[in-house]
Amino acid sequence: MGAEQTLGESEQSPAEFLRRHQAGVWGELSEEDRQENELSLKEGFRILSAYRTRAGVKLWVITEHDRSATTVLLPSEY
């Protein structure tokens, strides 16, 4: 099962998670990972957010270091 199927089963849109990621609401990250994201915003590194769907399935949102792509995926798809 992939992120697309997971989102469909929980009746959620990727946009909901992308909005949170874009707003800097990183979700279920450790304090260390949150600090890394803050540094990444300044230095141009990769940004990671972690959320759970309504069904409790963990999703990641990753923005590449060069900001060329942002991907919603399951940890197992990484």
C-alpha cells in the first residue's frame, strides 16, 4: 500500500498535509528534527515533516534541498 491509497482510504487529500508542511507545522518530529528543519530553511537543506492520517498511518512529506520537488510518501516508500 502506498501514500495515494492510504490517503484515499482515510478520505484525506495530500493538500492538507502539504499546507501544514509549507506552514512549518512539522507534525510528529523530535525536537532535534524540528531544529534541523529550521536550519534547513536557512541553509537550503532537505525538509521533512511526519504526520498521521485519520486512520493512524504515518506519512512523510519531504521537500528536496533545492526545493525542486515535495513528495508525500509512506516511510516504507522512502
